Amino acid sequence: MMKAALMIIVSLMLGGLCPAWSAEQDDAALIKAVSGAKVTLQQGLTASQREGRPISGKFEMENGKLQLSVYTEKAGKYFEVIVDHMTGSVTKTEPITEGDDFVDAKAQSVAMAKAKTDLKSATNRAAVGSRAVAVIPDLKEGHPIASISFAKGGKLETATEPLD
């Protein structure tokens, strides 16, 4: 009985530690995959423009594979544009109509409506000498900003750039 209780406690403790370890592993896998991409985040933002105004972009691991995803807005509608990270061509465009992605896209669109600087320019300023991994706009005290994540020294770092 005591042994079983001890095993449960240890499992719960390790379960609390594993998410942080897993996040570090995920970051390392993402950094490694992004370093092999021929297309930059900035190029992905440019490629996605045919599907609307880019309102955010990021590299992510989807089912163990690298994916370059850009959210766009066109005529009040939101889309997820998948850009091939090796060729820079748009491979898929899907409407975003519900769920967390829709909520995120709406908030990003509101921030970009107030922006005077596009995401590509903000990313170029923040990620000098580094590989940009994500750019996400937001409003801070009513002002549009972009949080730019980039790979530096084998770790992900984040910088904030004003968009107004």
C-alpha cells in the first residue's frame, strides 16, 4: 500500500516536471527544423500576401514535420495560409471560422488595423543575425506591438517591436 502511494506521488511529481522538459525538447526540435528551412518567416509573410494581409506567422511542428503557417485577413475573413518552407510557394489556404484560431485571428487583425509597420519590417528589425520563428501582433495599452521569437544560440528568444 505504501509502495503504491509512493509511486503515485512520484508519478505526479514527474508529471509536473515533464511539461517543462517536453517544451525544451519541442523548442530544440523546432530550432533544428527551422535551421534547415530554405524559406524565412519573412519570405513566408510575403508569399501569403496573395491570400490577404498577413496578421501573424510562425514556424511550428505539425505531426512531427515543420510547417510555416501565416494567418491572413481579407475582406473581414480570416485564413490560415501554409507556405512550403523549402520552395516558398503557398500549398494550402483554409478559412478560419471558429475556435481559438478564430479568436486569435480577430485579435491579431485588430492590432494590425492600428499598425503603421508591417510584420515583415518588424521581424527584420528584431531578428537581425538570427532566424525568426514567429511574429504575433497584439495591443499593449492601445498601441500595436509585435512579439517576435527567434532562434539564437540554440534557444528561442523573444523581442517586442512597436508597430505604430
